[in-house]
Amino acid sequence: MSTIYLKTHRELLDSREPGFGMPGELFGREDVFEKDVEVFFHKMWILVAVTADVPEPGDVYTVDIGKASILVVRDDDENIRAYRNVCRHRGSRLMPKAGKTSVGMLVCPYHQWTYDLDGSLKHATHMGADFDTKCRSLIPVHLKVIGSHVFVCLADEPPADIEKLEAVMTPRFAPYDMQRTKIAYELEVIENGNWKLVMENNRECYHCSGTHPELTASFLAEDFGFCPDGQSEETLREYEEYRQRNANAQKNWEADGYECALVESVDEDVETNFRTQRLVIAGAGESQTIDTKVACGKLLGGLTRRDLGDVHMWGHHAWTHVMSDHAVVAYAIPLAPDKTLVRTVWLVHADAVEGVDYDLQKLTEVWVATTRQDAELVGNTHSGTQDPAYAPGPFSMYTEAALEQFSRWYAARLKANGI
């Protein structure tokens, strides 16, 4: 009787040929998935919310990440805090379900231990005169708010290189006053694929022209690479026009003080993986809409210019597009080897009024369509990687170089954590 040999996790990582995709077992195996959650979601900084998820004191947003659960809270002093969603008595969840609610205090549904919004235990009956409530405050979670983005880290010692992301993105987000926003719409889609495939799909636009007609009305695929080989003279001429248009736009933006340069922190030795640049928008150049004009007449912050392009930022599990009139913030949460929750929120100025300042369909139709299209692409790809016939193919180093970077970084971070 023959025995099927399963490669170790390290052997799977080492078996990837440079310039090629990952082996299918790295997408489908339960042990790999569990290690991914531990390393990339429990030890690193992750995006779990936007400030508009908790706009008022007493607002709570509960997020589940693997076996961990986090409470994002706006306290009475309007500060945003994060705690483990674990009662300090016998471990009951304070908030049994993920999502949003508003409270005066955090009350455990089991024995009614009651916590203030600053995490301190205020009330616990029948514990005796010697019981010290100060020793039973909620367990805090490391938190950073950058623009509207609420980052948390569950590790005891969070990666210090979040400071680079903060230093780069704070001035880029500043003109948009992103904490003075509200959620116009949010969408949660469960994609039938591994979280890494979700991110690989997001990091390339090789597929865009054939699958995203709504997105490519405003989004220029050339920003993510172009291979001149075999192209017609007309296509090459159009590409040169694209390059000149980008250069002119960047010069114009920088003259007005808007930062544009590409910044990457994606090498194998970094923990907080991110990339940002200001991208040109096609057509009217205003927003990621079908007609490429703003969807919201009330611009973010105190902006007067509509044609500020797209401040694009991605991290190891999230991506953001900020335009003059609205922002789209999305992040992926792993649920199983073949299941990933993708949450997307559309942010507009806090004072914008639906039906007056913006039309919701125009605001959302591009990324609603794109997200659903991506879900189908990811599901198809995950299914194929689990087929016995699957063998990793080569990346296009013109249009998929970011996937090679991601694959190297992913393997390096796992090896640094003992794989």
C-alpha cells in the first residue's frame, strides 16, 4: 500500500520557483491557513475599521479575526480605543456578534460585569470586599489611527515599522480630512478563495481590461505595467501619451503641494508591507465613476480642486482609493482556506447629504461591480489551484511584478516566524 507524502510547510515555500506562482497547497491546506492567521493577522498591524464605524461616543464595532475578537470603541472623550472582546471574569464575549452597536457601558451578558468605555471594570457583584476591580480591566489592543484607517495589532510587541506608513500617509491623507467623513455605503462579500489569492488579484491589473469594464472607464491599467513587445505603433504611441500625461499631472499636483511619488515598503525584511502613489484618473480625471466626474458635489476636507487623481494605498490585506469627492476603503479577513470576507466602505464628507450632494448609485457602481467580478475571479482561481493538474505558471514581470514581491515577502515572513 503506497503512502502519500505531504510536503512540510517549509518545503512548500522553498518549492516555489522564482517568477512563478505559489503551489496550490499554500492556498488550500488547513495548517497553512492557521499559520497565516497567526503570522499575518495576529502578529502584524491589520486594518479592521474606519473612524466612521464608531462616529459617536459609545459606538462599538466588533471584528472577529480567527479565534480572536476585537472591540473598536469611541470613548466619552471621543478617543478611539481597542480591546479584546473577552470578559475578565470567565471569558464570555462582551459582544457575542460581529458588527456595530451603541452602548453606555460594556456589559457582559453572562454575569453583568460592567466596564467603562476606557476599559476599566466598574461593577461586579458578589465578589467580596477584597476584590480589586483595577486588576480586571479589559485587555487593550495596540491601535493606530492613520487618516480614517483604524489599524490594530494583537501582538504583545507590535512591529515598529508602522511608523513609516504613518509618516508617509499622514501628509497624503491630510488634505482630505478623512476623519470628518461618514459611511455612505458598505458591502461585505465572502469570496470563495484563499486570502492570498484575493490580494494577488488586487495587486495586478493584467486582468482588468477583460473583466472590469466599469473600473477601466476611470482606472488606467498601464499604471500597473506595460509590455511593449508585439504592440502596434498606435498602442505604443498611446502609451507614450499616457506617460506624458502622468508626468504633466504629477508636476501640476506637486506644484500645489500634493505628494505624488511612488513609495514602496515591500521588501522581505519589512513587516508592515505597503505601497502608495497618486494615480491619474482617465477621462475627466475627477473620480472613479463611470463618467469619471465626481459623484459627490461636497468634496472631502476643504478641497476646491476636483482633479486630484487617486491616492492609492495597499497593505498586505487591504487597499484604499482616495479621490477629491470620496474614498473607497477595503480589506480582507480570512475565514477559512477557501473563504475570505472582503469588506468595502465608501466614505463621503460628513456633511454630505444623499440625494442632494451625491447619488448613491453613481458613487458606488464602479467598485460594487468590480468587487463582485473579483469575487468570481478569485473563486475560479482558487478552484483551479486545488485541481490535481495545477502547476504554478510564470508571472508577467511587466504586469505582475508585485505578485513576485508579495510571494517573496510572504515566504520570508513565515520563515522569520519559524517555518
